[in-house]
Amino acid sequence: MKSGIHPNYQKVVFMDTNSGYAFLSGSTKTSNETIEWQDGNTYPLLKIEVSSDTHPFYTGKQKFADKGGRVDRFNKKYNLKN
């Protein structure tokens, strides 16, 4: 491999902002924020909005809003009856 062209691969902590769930993984991402992990070391902290702790596929709690199809929305918008 050529030196100087690859990003720095390091361990980082990803934290789900919705639930507070955090996990340690490797990444090339960097952050100005740091956190002390369970092993006593300090790692960069990356905040994410969705993780396996809050994603509907993994939790089984899916929010589903039936907005109707395009025709239904058109009819409703212009007060038309089927």
C-alpha cells in the first residue's frame, strides 16, 4: 500500500442520540468530541440518529402512517368522491 494516501483507521464510539445506546467500533471518521469508554480509554464520539437499538427492523416497533395513494390524496385535496 502507498503511504500517506489512506485515511487514519481508529476505534470510535458511536452513540444513538435517541436512546443513549453506545458501541465501540472501528472507523475512519473523526470527531472533536471524546468520551471515556468502559475500558478506561478515551475515544472520539460520533453521534448518530438511528442504531440497532432504535431502528424499527430490530426493535419490532414500526410506526406506519397510512397516507393513502396519490389518487386518494388528490381526491381528498379537491373534495372529490370516488
